[in-house]
Amino acid sequence: MIMDTHSQWLKPLRSSVGLVLTPLYWVGDLPGRTLNGVGQMLTSRTEILAENEKLRADTLLMQRRLQKLAVLTEQNVRLRELLNSSALLEEQVIVAELLGVDPNPQTHKLLINKGSRHGVYPGQPMLDARGVMGQVIEVMPYSSRVLLLTDSTHSLPVQVTRNGLRTIASGTGHPGQFELRHVADNADIKEGDLLVTSGMGQRFPAGYPVGVVVEVLRGTGQPFAVVQAAPAAALDRSRHFLLVFGEGRMPPATEETVEMELAVEGPLLEDNELVMESKPQPADETAGSVQAVEGVE
């Protein structure tokens, strides 16, 4: 050791011995390096799994937000369509929202979130952005029931826009379909004719779209032709409606009606803007059975 410290004679020998012992050093350090590598692998796997769980949670949150955004966008589109429709009407209107659907398959009735406190009255016409939905048959303080035009007890006078032919549109009890009654076999009516309210009966103002003729059967041995039509309104899809006030009737001056008038006079809602929300209604007024009330003009 003294010679190795004070001279360079043993340096070549030391290098040769170190070269021979290097594999032994590597083998001796192998267990430590193996344990260290395994520990790093386990740590990395744990971190990756935790990061994956966090990313999955973030993805679910973003998907939920996208779903709500899609719903809000759709509601805004429908509200804009309603505002466009109300801008074309001369009558006073208020916006109502769907609360429920009558579960009885034999009747076609809806429950909406406007009642007598909002100026709603029996027989009041209801529309969506496309056309006539039906009319109010029962009014409660904060909700009302509406009879759809496809209900078998509902009838309203209509006319063909092409030639002014007047007839009666009556519900058949089948969703998405109504019929025209007492149409002469030789009457000038054909598939594709647009039907609008005629104003007869003084309940539905004239000119509102009701439906389109989809089938005309003549020579069936009956005194009248069989005429079937499809409603213009989206009876099974619409959630927002317009309640039309007839001549001499006005909605009460509330904050909602003021906002409605401003929206009609001003710019329409843009996409992703705040959607109008209805206030919760008392539960006791939405309960109970739906009475069959005939809505014939």
C-alpha cells in the first residue's frame, strides 16, 4: 500500500485488477439496482393509474357540461323560433312551458306552467313555433291543461290556403293525425294543401297554420271524401308554447310579459345565451286526474 501510494509502479497492475473485478462489482450492485428499478416502476405505474383516473373524471365532467350545453342550445333555438313566431302575431302572447303529459293513451292533453294568475282562460289557443297545438280546457292558479288538436274530442274550423275552402278539422285520437270532416267528394282539395285557422267560431284567430293534407280518398261509397292531415305543430316534441290572447283580453303586466315584449321588439336570443326558466309551481295543482273536456268551436 505504501509503494502504491508513493510510486506509480503498481498502476498498471491496479488497472488490470480493476478490469478483472468490474464484473464482480456489477454483479454485487445488481440487487440494489434491481430493487431501485422495481420501485420506480411501481411508483410510475401508481402515478399513471392515478393520472388516468383523474383524466377519466375530467372527461366525464366535460361530457356532462357538453350535454347540458347541447340542451341549452336546443332550448335557445326553440325560444328563438317562438320569438320569431310571436313577432309575426298581432295578438298578445305569453310563453308557457311543458310540465307534464296525460298518461292516458286515449286522450291527448298537456299540463303547462301558466294559469289564471298569468291571465290564462279556458278556450285560449296555444301554439308552438310551427303552428296550432290546441286550446286550454282547464285553468288553475299556476297551471293549466291543454287539449291537443289530435284528441278525438277536439274540433276547430280551418280553411285551405290555396282556394279558401272551409271545413272542420277533428282529432282522430291518433298521434300526428287529424281528419277533415264533411268535405264533398268533388271538393277542390288535394295532398299538400296547407290548412290554417279560418277565424270562424271566434276562438282561434284566422291565419294560424294547422296542418297539411296528406291523403284524400274519393269514391269510397260515402257522401263525403276521406281527408287525412298531419299537424303543423310538433305535438310530441315541443316544450315551449305561445298562449294567444283573443280580442279584448290582455295578459297581466308582469316582469315576464315585459321581458317578452322587449325580446320581440329587440334582437333575438343568441346561441348559448341564458335560457328563460320557469318558476317551480305548487305541487297540489299538478295532481289529480285529467277530466275529459270537449274543445269544439
